[in-house]
Amino acid sequence: MFRPVITRSQLSIRRPSVLSDIESGSSIGNFARRRLFSVTSTTMSEPQKYEYVAIIPDKLDALERRVAVRATHLENVKRMFDAGIMVSGGVYLDGPVIEGSTPSFKGSVVNIIAESTEQVKEILSQDPYTLNDVWDWEKAQIFNFICAVRKGKP
């Protein structure tokens, strides 16, 4: 079942002239991000929020720490998801999960709704994986993200 990323009331759709944006030196990607797909708050005084994807690899020696704090991390993830801060999240692996063995964890990928990249870092800095030295922030990547389609977890 298809689930939209944001509700119609949250989507700010304006129909400015594409030509005027291009003539002013703006790229089509910037045009889409600024004009068509921004998540807006319900009141004018709240800052505009966007969806970001954070790809955060684990440190090479983090497996034992990851497993030790995983339950606390998942409690934090649930709180963020319930609050509408986290849209999705999960682990990425080195290979398929083989029954009866520990998965080969490589890091985490999360989608966060925030005002800026800095706010994403601030939010994730409080996660147990950050606080317990699991994530390798020197190799982390955070991007603005526009989801074309999203389906619930199988």
C-alpha cells in the first residue's frame, strides 16, 4: 500500500514561473526543493522543515557496543518516530542475514524531519549509538531528501 510522505495540508505547493527561476541562475533541483516539496508547519511562525537522510557508518570496533545499547537505541528511535521527527530508519549490512548468526552491521540510515543539517546532527548526537561511540561521525553523510514513493515495512 502506498503511503504519501507528507499530508496535503503539510505540502506547500506554489506555482512560480520555472523560467524566471532558471533565468535567475537557479537549478531545477533547487527549484523543486525550494518551491514544490518543502514541508511546512501549520502556523506561519514555525520554521520550515525538510526531510533529510543520514548515513552513519559504525566504527570498526563497534559491534559489541552496538549490541549492548541496541535496546536503548530502539527506545529512542520509537520516541522520535512517535513525535514525527524520524520518518524511517534502519541498519545497513555487509551481506544478507544468515539465520543463527550475528548480522554484519555496517551502520545506520535514518530519515529525519528537521530545519537544517545542523539540527539533524543535534538530534542524532543524543542517540545512544552516538553517546556510546558506535557511530563514526567523521564518515557520516547527511543529505536533503525528497522521497518519491514510500511503502510501509513488509
